[in-house]
Amino acid sequence: MLTKYPAVFIKEKENQISVFFTDLNYLATWGSNYDEAYDMAIDCLASYIYDERLDGNEIALPSNANDIDIAKVKKDLDINSNDIDDKDISIQIVAVDIDKYIEEHFTKSIKKTLTIPIYLDKLAKKNNINFSKVLKEALIEKLIKNKTK
């Protein structure tokens, strides 16, 4: 399911683009151009929502982009009108399929080394135990499933 949040894109003097999600306590990221900033905004939004879900926190609902007050944003961010002109500020909807993004970016496997007693190693090999599978299942049970109970 697509998740959409309005974001404030601000072109800085150094031509970098700063991005702020006002609904998410001014969660921020940036890019060296608009395309990179938008990609970073997708990653930032997906990462934030993923972390909040894991922590069991409530996530603020997105506001309507038309309701974002640029003057308030500039005041909240302490932006001087002499430094950044209103034409350098835009509001765009950042959309991401969170579940798909999580699957593609946060569930890649990494190699870990573990230490176990020799007798367990011998028993596991004798019983054709896949160490990676057992460890993964145990970690999911302990860290994710038990957290939601």
C-alpha cells in the first residue's frame, strides 16, 4: 500500500535541496539535486516509518499539502527571508510502498559469525540443521514477535 506524506523541499544557496516532513517532527534529509533529494526523502520516510513500527510507536497521519504554511515552516526552521526566497521552497508529495521498500532494502542478509559449543555443532550437523535459518527464526521470535505481544 502506498504511503504518502507532504514534504517541504528547499533549495539552499549551495544548490543542495533540503527536505523536511513537517508532519513527522521535521524529519529531514537532503540531496545535491531534486532527483537525489526526492530519492533520499523516500528512503528517509520509509526508514522512519519502519523504525516507528518496530518500536510500536504511533505514526502521525499525513496532513493535506495545501494546509502547510510556508511562513510557519520558515519560522520553525529559523529561515531568514534574505537567505531563501519563497520561490526556492516547494511542497511535494513523497510516496512509497513501505512494505515493498522494507523488503527490498531492509531484509537483505548479511554474514555473521557465531560461537557455539562443539557438542551443539556436532548435534546440529548430525541433524542437518541450517544454522542461519535457526538463528534468523530465533531472532525474529525474540525481537519482533515478542515485542508486539
